[in-house]
Amino acid sequence: MSGTGRTGDGHGRLGNALSSLAVAVGCVLFLGGFAWGAVVYKPYTVPTASMSPTVEAGDRVLAERIDGADVRRGDVVVFTEAVWGAQPMVKRVVGVGGDKVACCDARGRLTVNGQPVEEPYLHAQSPAGSQPGAPAAQQDFSAEVPKGQVFLLGDERSTSLDSRVHLEEPGQGSVPLSAVQARLDAVAWPSPGLVERPESFAGLPGGISAGGPLPFQLAAVGAGAALILGGAAAGSITARAAGRGRTGKPARVR
């Protein structure tokens, strides 16, 4: 009689069960991460270079679907406004309802309610505390943002057609919150990376927005892929080991 057959089969069954469980959990995480992302995010192609260097013309970006009430200063948003051309545009929110936005102070900085704002995302601006760079706008301006609206500027201030172009219109160039469709969270292609929230707006009332769930979604997809591959590999090894055990000679009992 053999004393090894039953034990070997038991180990094989356990190995198969564990590998199958890993694959199943991996599929849930992998597909769930993609499904979660599809619900929360919408892809866009940036139409112009007005937001350079944060995002460039032709970049494929992921924008989190949000309600207008979730908009904060510093957010890079996608919006559609008939007066601006009735097509999706990408700009940065620098003022919300009730704010007075002006430029420029003695150091060439944008001010919001009289408070200067460092803008390290601009090409020409110097980091906080260093020597002042080029001004945040080529011409001085000021605007009061009506309630329920936002004031928008491009990061490429020398070429961006933004709220400054519409200062003489009702609302002084501001856009209704209802026009905002999404907030940029990341560049997907060609240079993947997250779009950071600028800390320079954090000291103003309302603060800055929290990051989106994209890192957790990517982690779920990555973990799912690892479990699927690991479980499949473990199942294959277990199957080969079980096959060798079945073809081997039984041990003798003395």
C-alpha cells in the first residue's frame, strides 16, 4: 500500500483552491478598478497650449466628473461655455464667487482678495521667496466674481484666451459653476503623471480640493493583475507537481 497518495492529493486540492481564489479575487480587483475609473473619470484631449506647462496641446488627460459645488481655487477644470465657443476648454480656477481677482502686485503676482498668490506652475514665475520673475499677466486687470461663478486663467498667460478676454462682458469674464464638467486629475499620455493641487491657494477660505481616487483605482488594477498572474502560475505549478506525483512509484510499507 502507499502512504503518500492521499496526502499528495490533499495538498494538490488545497493548492488549486488557493490559486483559483487568487485568480477570482484578482479578476474582481482588476475589473472593478477599471469599472470604478470609467464611472468617475472621463478622458479628454487638451485642445490648445494655453495650459502649458501643466498640460500641453494634444495631451490625453483624465478628468474627474464633479459637481460645481466641488470646485476650489487652483483646480484645473474642463468647462463648456457658449460665450467662449461652446466647446470643452481647459483652464485654472483662480477665483470663486465673491472674490476680487487682480493683477499685478509690486512683485508681479496675482492677488485674490488682496492676498498675493505664488504660482509656481507658470513658466515665468519664480518659486516663493526667490527673486520675482515675469508678471503673472502682461496687462493689469481686476474683476469681481459673482456668486455661483468662477474666474479662469490659463497657465500660459501670454497666449491664453481666458477670463481676461471677457472682462467687459456681464460677470467680468467669469463662468457659471454649472458650465464646469470635470476636474483634471492626471495626464494619461504622452507623459503620465498626476496634476497637483497648488498649495498657494490653501490659505484662502475653502482651501483646495482633495486628490481624486485615481491612485486607489490604479492600485486595485495593479493588485488584481498581480493576483491573476500569481494565481495562474501557482495553479500551473501545482498541476505539474500533482502530475509527477501520480506517475511516481508508490512507496512500500514494510
